[in-house]
Amino acid sequence: MFRAGSTLARRAAVGRQQTRGMSIAVKNVSSAMECNVGDEGTAEKADLVNKTLAAKLKELHAGGYVGYTRMVCKAKWDYKAIHIFSDLDHFKKHIDEDSTSLKAFNDAASELKGIVGGDVHTQNFVYEFQEVKIP
């Protein structure tokens, strides 16, 4: 081991930083909402909220809204919907505090909160789908 503060310790630390590979390309960006829906019927209502939101986002972001995907754990009834934008510029238009798009997203999250009777967590992500091709 290197002694803290030694030249070798500093060089080793710099070497680790340079090879760490922290670059994450920003292509698609997404806004997600997640909650626990509790049962099948509530999951169906959550789907309707997200389908309605998707139609609004598509209308508001012609060419800039890709669509959405959702995941449901039927063992625990965890639910997550991820709304995807084609690039950072369209996403920035979506999250602008005066945007109709952000209001629609927040209204949908509030509606979902009323349906599930609990918390709805929202978060933004860089989104990338990795397709695995098997030869």
C-alpha cells in the first residue's frame, strides 16, 4: 500500500480517475413515475393515466416524444412508467417550469397518487435501450 500523501499514492489515484470511464452519453432522456398499485385493477387505472399522458406528450412534442414503457411487478405490485424523449433539447422543453408538458406530467402523477392512495415517486433519467443480438 502507498503511504497517504506520497507521490506514488497521488499517481495511483490519478491513474484510477483517468481509467474510470465516467462518460455517459445523453441521447434519450426520460421522466419516470413509480409507486405501488396494490392490485390488478389499480394497475389498469395507472395504465390509463399513463396512456392519456403519452397522448398529450406526443401532441405537445411532435417528433420529440418517443413513447413510454411500463413495468409491473405482479408479486409486489410495484409499478413504473418511463416516458422517453428523443433528445436533451426536447426534454429541456418538457421540464421547463412554464411548460404545458411538465404540468401534464405532474397532473398525471397527482392523479396516480389519488388512485393508489400513496406516494408516487418521480425522477428523470438518461435513457438507453440496449438490444442484444445473438448471432
